Amino acid sequence: MGKFRKKGKKETPGISTASLPDIIFMLLFFFMVSTVMRTESLLVQVRAPGATEVQKLEKKSLVSFINIGPPKDENLGTKPRIQLNDQFATVADVREFIHAERQALDENERQFMTTSLKVDKETNMGIVTDVKQELRQVGAFKINYSTRRVNELNY
């Protein structure tokens, strides 16, 4: 039986790195596909008011956001301004914005479009009322107010 005895200890072979580039590219592709990039940069300050009854929106792809609040850049003043996409706008620009957002959607999804107003809690309701009047003129009746959830005891 001595003939079959091994003379030395065998070392374990090294880990093969041949498939490492494939794994790295697969992870890179996964993160590129699953990552959502921010579509717009916020030019106004929006400190959302608190609410106790909050619901999440179902499909965010059908939501158009209108931001209203004081500009982040103090050189532009302290009066609340309207931001549509990545630029400041006036109340009259809301109609064109809603028409453009509707045209970007499929025809069967246009009826489900929601307009979400992100308004700073210190903003006067005058500018919000003007925006809502423009939305009525365009026929955008589904309006959502963005808020943050607040505990009832801390409200």
C-alpha cells in the first residue's frame, strides 16, 4: 500500500479571475438600468407643509410637478416664484406646460394625468390660486398637493 501514498502536500489552485470582467459588466449594466436619474434641479425652496392623511401617488410617470416657493438664489429676490421643469415661469406659462406634458403622454393615459403642486408652506395662497385657475382653464382638474407625513401628536 505504500506505493499509492503521495509524496508531498498539494496546494489548492488559485482562484480564476477570467470571469471577473463579465461579472463587473453585468453589475454595471444592472445599476445603469435600475438607477433613476433626477430629471430636474430645484430652483425654489420647498418646505412641504405637514399633513396627517397622506396617500402615495400610484404612477409617477403620469404626474407633472409645479414647484412654487422663494428662489434658492437670494439675488433673485424673496417673492415666491413658479418653477416648471428647470426654469422659472409665470402664471401664463402654465397652460403651455400642461399642453406639452399632455402631448408627451400616450393618448390613452392623458386622462389619468395628475398635476402635483409642491408649494412652500410659507407661500401666500394668491399665487397658488392663480395657478389653479390656469389649470382649470386648461382642463387639468386632477390636482395633488405634495406634503410630508406628520404624526398627529406632533402636529
